[in-house]
Amino acid sequence: MFESHKGFDSLDLHGVRHKEAMEMVREELNIKKSKGSFSLIIITGNSILLQNRIFKEILELTKFNYYIPSWNLGQIIVDYVKL
């Protein structure tokens, strides 16, 4: 589910099966990138397995900057600056 979260765009994956979640992340990142620079919060909840899959299968293959913030381990923040 796509929404705004504290002024940032966010994708909430709570209750979404991993296969569908991966497709949602790929699709949302492609849409965002096609529009230019962006910041996106991907809310994964407590699923370390899903976070690792997003890192290895999607984010590590891109030029996006991404991290898990220390103040909320249940999310991934993805930034992209189009130069």
C-alpha cells in the first residue's frame, strides 16, 4: 500500500506475502525513478528475511542509496538523486 509517511512517500508491506511484496517494491522503485529524484520509505515491519531479500534481489543491483535507520529497524529508506 502506497502512502505518505511524515512527508515522505512510503510503501507499507505489512501483511503482504514476500513474493507480492518484492513485485510491489520493484514496481514502485521503477515508477519513482522514471519521475526523477526521490526518497521512499519501505515499511517491512519485523521481517528481517524480507529486508534481506529486498537488499540482495533488488537494491544491491541498483545505484540507489539505502539504509535501515537506527530509530526504526522495521523500515528501509531508499534515496535516489537524478543528476
